Amino acid sequence: MSEARRRRLTRAERAARAGPLADDHDGVVHRKDLRLVGVSRADVRTEVAAGRWRTHGRHTVQVGTGLLSAEADRWRAVWESGSGAALDGASALHAAGLTGYTTDLVEVTVPRANRRRQVAGVRSRRRRVVGPLVGAGVPRVRPEWAALRAAEWAKSDREAVLVLCLVVQQRLTHPQRLLAAWQQVKVSRRRRLLHAAVDDICNGAHSLGELDVAALCRKAGLPPPSRQVVRHGPRGRVYLDVAWEDVGLVLEIDGGHHARALHPVDDTLRQNEITLGNEMVPRTPVLGLLLRPEPFMDQVVRAYRMLSERAA
């Protein structure tokens, strides 16, 4: 080894070599990358002892001493979790820009065949296949797959559906990519919920079919309704989702696409036309019946009883 390689770097040299690497990772750098530019373990110990740098585990060196940013902490979580680790679930989505959904730990997935290390502030899981991964930045699972895993790991059904809604609303992935990824999922403890939610969020044609409306009505004490009842309006046939024709009650169940573009205008015209025929038309989103069926069905029960009393 040459004298140039053996000598201890000066403070200025250490800063000049480590600084650009740390800038690429929001203030942190992997030890192996420091070694590649000639910053040795002894150099790191010198900077840490002087109070200018800090270490965060076996591999992560902070070129500075402040609190780690969220981005720097994600790099730390991946580096410290083991070879082949990548951000997954909500953490992968946060790295992609997700807002409105938080978790208490950084979510990381490690290849099943590799060693997994316990890291403070990190929840790691093993998978046979970690990816597919995004090609740039901190290693992370693609948004559509990360969203499905975040929904699977969510604390409640409500959170599971929320994260799926947000990832599409915030355009972190295209609805068809989310749908395509879901169709490849083999095992899910929330399969019925997620199948209906993904189908609805991605504007699928069968989301209503995933709801057992008859079972909801039985549980609420209502008689069986008619399905897909036909009415004739100024623009031709109108198909009603659920109806109790004997009392003049119609329940319209809206898919996710009803909140987009001109659908609210068309829906209002449609509802007004039905109401002009002296029928009551309460509305509910598909996700409402999935997540909070009781309050929505309570409204339907009250409407049914009121119309029944009028007809008596």
C-alpha cells in the first residue's frame, strides 16, 4: 500500500470527499462508499470523536450531527436492514411523495434468502420476491405493489382502503397498473375487501357485484329489493341499482368514477328525473357500504319506514 493511501486525511479532505456523497442521500453515506473515495474507518472515527459526524448503525454515517431527515432515515433503514433490502408498503409510497397517510415505523422488505437485521425504528419483512423496484433513488417497491402491501398491513379496513384511494388520487400510479398488480396477488387476508375496493377505485365494471346487498338488507331488517330496475327517461332507459318499488324507494350505489369529470352532473340529472317520479333516492358510495355499512343502511331503513307509513 502506498504512503498516499496510508496517511490520515485532513479534516478538509474528509469533508471534500464525503460531502458530495452525503448530498446524494440527504446527509448520510454508506461506509463502503466512503472507503471507495479513500475515507477510512479511522477517518470516520476521528470525525465522530470530534463531534462533526455521527454513525447510525453498522453502515450509515451522517456527515453532520443534526436530526436525520425523513429521506436520510429511509436510506438508513435500507442500508441497515440487510443486503437486498428495499422500502415497501407505506414507506415506499412516502418516498414516492404520498401525503395524508402516516405510519409509526419505516417499512422494509428483505429477500427471504438473505440475512435480516433488527433495526431501531424499522419494521422488516421477508419475501421470496421483493420487487418490482423503482430504478432510481432509495431502493423501493413500485407504487402499485407498495400500495397493495400497505393495504394488507394496515391496522384497519378503513386505513387499507384509504391508502389505495390516495395512491390513485395523488397519481403515484395509474389505476390500471394497480388493477393489474392486484390480479397477480395470490394470497390476501383482506381479499374480499381489497378486491371490491381496487375494482371500484380503478373504475371496474363489477364493483357493485362484490357487495352482497341482499345480505345487508336482511341484516338491517329490510325485505329483499329488486336489482337493476329499468325506468324510461328523456334520454332512454335508466337502470336503478336497488329498489323497493312497492314503497317508491331507490338506493343508488356510486362507484369511484362518479366523483370524476361530468359524472356529478349526469348523476344529478338522473336523480332529479327519478325523484320527479315521486321516488326517494338516497345515495351511497361503494366504499361507504364496504367500510361503514351500518349508518348507510340505517338511513335506508328510516326512508323505507317513512315511505311505508305514507303508503299505509
